[in-house]
Amino acid sequence: MSAASTDSAPQPARRPNLVLVCVDQMRFDAMGCAGNEHIDTPYLDSLARRGNRFTRAYSSTPTCIPARVGMFTGTGPETHGRYGYREGINFPDAYPTTLPGTLREHGYQTYGVGKMHVFPERARCGFDDVQLHDGYLHVSRAEYRGASARGDDYLPWLRAQTGDPAADYQDTGLGCNSMVARPWEREERLHPTRWVADTSFEFLNRRDPTRPFFLYMSFHRPHAPFDPPGWLWDKYSRRDQPERPMGDWVEQFEQFRHDGDDEAEFAHRPRSRHDAVKAGYYGSIEFIDFQINRLMETLRDQGVAEDTAILFVSDHGEMLGDHDLYRKSVAYEGSSHIPFLLHLPPRLRKEWGPAGDVEAIVELRDVMPTLLDLAGVPIPAPVTGTSVRRTVTEGAAVRDHLQGEHLIHQLGRHSMQWILTERHKYVWFSGDGREQLFDLREDPYECVDLVAAGEHANELARHRELLIAHLEDREEGFVDDGALVPGRPLRSEAEWVRQFAAE
């Protein structure tokens, strides 16, 4: 073939670069673009305005480990088997097919920075390399007798920068899950949030320019400790915040309160304590927002902004005092409803359709197939998630309902099962069979439980049947003779994962 004919032949489009920004414990409404007038997130708002904001995005297993398993494998709890918080289960053995591994097999340079929350900590899960800062991992700190560079790359950097060989990311005195807050005590540039951003940009400066890249930029914040830089702490400490939602159903769970416990997930906290936590939480989010702008500027400086897709998500939310609940793992909106923003470069925007809000129900398992679709990479088994392409281009629904679950103990020991449909959310507690039904269109913060209202009996029955269909083959015996059965012993999560790995 002549040189002239080669030059005139159509060339395949270069695969886009991909950036997955994952934050930890950010609830759906903690952005200005979500209608929140009490927090400033100008750069996330801009990302949403120029891209797609999925207003009904959820984490079906809303704690760190199972949520990230779902995101990395494109599967839900019925497939990946993780339905509670359990450290120490070997990730690579159970999940050989991952998002970064699949992209790597198809020519991408894959790099992870920040929180992975897998075991063993140094498992790369398909990445070419990982620069790690997971925050407080209980199993790791117990094994290493404290913070150790063997399981954390931020730690030796912090010690080198400060000249303190004993420096620890816990030096602020805040617990890793405590509802206590204070400003960051060191220079702003030493904060873990800045480290994740700066280390990500170092990769972009040193990447292989002959290959498309996949960057996983994973911030530990706004998960506790709530310790933003001092100027952000001051800003939000002075800002008035609205009253918290309080459901008419909360009194049913009074026996499970743990008032006075700094890590309690269900407790009354004085207004001063609650406002301090919210100041630390909102300040941590705005600090991340500034790193999003730095990311955009870096991509522009390197001339790759026009060929890079960005997906911004959180692994789960934070109850933040709604109904006197804090932290996560429950089915309620503050815990399970998450941000999901998709920014596309111009050529992909033309293919995928217009920018704007999307109301379809999406979930973390959809991250993997969406990014593979953007890359033009086949979606492997056992992925059960769905690319969001058709809902952007055609307005097609991704799914008509979503089933989620998590082991909980803050409201009694249960498998908390839930069904989300276009308008309603149904919740079933496996321990005692308690049911709840909420109309999210009229009651977006789940203050009014409709179970006792007779006019909603048909809706209740419909959602109960959807859950029965999901649970009827479960080994716990949650369903017998076509009915939900409470009080069944809860299956070992480790046992389920071992079975999944064997299959």
C-alpha cells in the first residue's frame, strides 16, 4: 500500500482518557447543583452543568468495602456477595475481573491514587500501580501496631515533609468514625486531600503519552475525621444550617440509641456538636471541590482536556444527623443516595447526547460498564451493571427498580433490605419483619412512613413482591412459601465471598 493511500485511509478514533473521581461518604445533596444553598461547590456545579448529573444515583450496599467492590467489578450484592463491612477478605482471589484490569488488558495505562480499601492493602486490583492512602484501616493498624508505610504511601511522605518520624494521619486526635470535628492543624499542602490531588497530577505529568490513561483519583474525605483547612472550618462554623429532618417513625427505635457515644450511629447530639460536624463535613467537601478545578486546569495544561471523560461518584453517603442517624449502612437517602456526575469531551458528547440532569435510577455497578463503553471495550462477565449511554442519548430507563441491602446494628441487628422504584422506597428489616414505605417524590427525606396508611396497601404489596422475587433463593431463608420470613440467622459474609470465588 502506498504512503498516499495509507494517509488517506480513515483512522480509528483514539480511545478517550478516563478519570474516575471517587470521594468517600458524600451524600447526594451536598452540592450547590443539588439545590443546597448552604454549601459552596462551584467546580462540581460547573462539572454538572456541562455534563450529566444523575439525580437518582444510589449505592446498593452503602459502606466503603462492598460499595467499592461493586464499583470495581460492575456487580451488585446478589453477585459479589459483600453486604456488610468486613475487612480482611482477599479481594484478588474473589474478584479477578475488575475495571482497571479490563482497561489495562485493552491498552490503557491504569493508575490509582488514594483510597482502595481492599485486602491485602497492596493488591493492585488491575492497576499498573497504586499510590495508597486508605485512612484508618482497623486490620492494618492492628497488624502493624499502628500506622505503617507498609500499607500507606501518604504516611512516609508526611513524615519526610514534616521531619517528624512519628507523624501519623490520626495526630489531630479525631477518631476515624467519630462525630467530632476540628480544623486541620498542619499546613494545607500536607492534608490528605491535597496529597491525593498532587500525586494524581504527578502521574499525569509522567504518564506514557503513547497510551490512553485511566486515573482513579480516590479521596478519603469527606469521611471522618472531619478536619478541613482552618479557613474552611471558619467559613462553615459561622454559617447557619437548617433543622435536620426527623421522621415520624424514629421513636420505634428508641431502645437502640447510644447517646453520648462519639461514634454512635444512632444518637441525639446537641446542636453545637451537630453543627461542628456539619462544618467539618461541608468544609471537607469544598476542599475537594477546589481539587476538581485543579484537575481540570491540569488536563487543559497538558492538552488532553478535549479527550478526557470524567466520572465523579461517592461510594455511599452520610446520614449527618437526619433522624438522629449518623454515618452510613442504612437504606435511607442520606446514606444510600449519592452524587454521580458524568463529564464528556466534545466528540463523545456529540455521540452520547445532550448535557443535563438525568432522572433514571443508576447505581455504582453501572460505573464499570459505563467507562468501558466510553473506551469502546467489551463488557466482560460477570458484570451485571449497565452503561448509562442509552439513558443519556434516548432517555431510556437503566432499570425499573433497584434492590439494596446491608447488615446493620444501629437499629437492631438486621439485614436491612430495600426496594427503590420510580417514586417509592420500601424497607424491610429481616430481624423482626418491620416494614417502611416512603413516597420520595412528596417526602424526599423520608419523614413520613406510609406503612400504616391503608390507601397505600397496593403500593406496599407491590414492593414487597419485588423484594420477595430478589430473596426467594437466598440460603438465609428470607422467603418461605412466597412470603418474607423474619428472624432468620444471617449468613456469614466471608462464607458467601468464598463461594463466589469458588464459582
